[in-house]
Amino acid sequence: MFVRFKDKVAFICGAGASSPGWSNGKAVSVLLAREGAKIFALDSSAENLAPTVEAIQSEGGTCVTHTADVTQQSDIKAAVDACMKKWGRIDILFNNVGLQSLGGPEELEEEVWDRLMNANVKSMFLTCKHVLPVMTAQKSGVIINNSSMAAISFLYPSIAYSSSKGAVDAFTKNLAVQYAGKGVRVVSVRPGLMATPRITARMKTKFGDGYEEALDARNKVVPMGRMGEAWDVAKAVAFLASDDASYITATEIVVDGGLSASSLGHPWADQEKNL
């Protein structure tokens, strides 16, 4: 068993799961804990955090939880202070909070645009604002931001989501260069089509009896023949957080089964509207 993160503290934003199964945040938290990390699990809902804590503690791992609104600076400062009071350091920051909404400028309401930008971009700014002083004082640390292939590829009209993820990529690179000489690496993961609980739950609600057909259509679009799972993202995050990736910064790992490099169409795009 790997213990790459023995004595390391991982601060995971969006560590909960809103539906049964494995979300990205839950899988990342459990995998890092399996490899020795102490997990500071942050989410807006204590209920969503409960399955993550249970999974970690059932395997003998260490995890504490904290609820916060990641778009509020006072909440983030309080969370970082709580983590420091508990363990005195932060070695890994995984920014995993994100919202999605479909539509272009004509359809999208201004408040929806603002809500997505706050959740998807401002939250990363705030966590980095308060975690970076800790990491620079340690002269070590890794920040991993969850992006999306929507930052570089058109899947369906999602102007706010795609723009926010493009901002995440730019934020990651700019920050990485600023802090490269201070012992801090900043990288991102770029998932493609995912079969996480939130996505599949929405598909079941949307398609009803046609759920299996819609699921099959999404799988077939991916060159590898399946959508990604939370564990695919978790393994990429664990690699980036480890010393095995010590010379990797200011870039992203694409976790999409080849989709962003393919010229395939998107036959399910019409079905996806309003998901």
C-alpha cells in the first residue's frame, strides 16, 4: 500500500457527495487518506460530508469536517484557521467546488452568471488567498484546481460554465508561475464527460425511461467508450499532489478518455439541454 502522503494535510473543498455514490471530492478525500494524508473536508453541507467521513474512518483514516460557503472570505478564513489550529500545516489544496448551468447570453439570467462565477472562480481565489501564506511559510505545497474540458471544447451551450473553467485554467497558470520559486506548485485536472452521482441523478430525472439510452449515447461519444468515474479524477489528483509530480506545475492533466482530442460529434447534445 502506498503511503505517499504520510504526515501531509489535505484541504479538500467540495469534499462531500450530494447523491449516493462516489463524487470527485469524496473519491479524492478517501484516496489521499488511504495513502496517509490527514483530510480537512470542507463542504457547504454537513449532510453531504457524512458519507466521506464514514468512508475514511471505516478504513482507519483521519478526517475532520468543516462547513462553509466558499464564496465568502470570512468562511474561508475561518476554515483555514481551523485546519491550522488542528494540524498546523496545509500541504495539499484541492479546489473542487463548481456549479453548472446551460444556456447562452440571451437565455442566461445575470444572477445565474454571477452565481457560477462566484462558485467556480471566486472560491478558488479565496482559498488560495488564505492557503498560500501557509504554503509559502512552509516553502512547500500543491494546489490542484478542478477544471473541465468545457474550457477548451464546445459540448453544448454553457457560456457561464465554459467561461468559468477557462478562467480556472488561466488562474492556475498565472498563479503557478508566480509561486514556482516559493516551493508551491499549482496545477489542474481537466475532466471530460463524467458519470458522477450528480450527473447520473440529473439524467435519471431528465430522461426517465430513456435514461439507459441517454447514458449509452454519452458513453459512445468518448473514444475509450465510457464516461469517466470519480476514481479516474482521484488518481490524477493523487499523482499531481505527490512527489512523483514534483517537476510539474502550470499545466493540467486531461482526464477525458480522449474526448477533447477527438473530432466526434455530440449526438446527445440535444438531449442534454436543460440538464
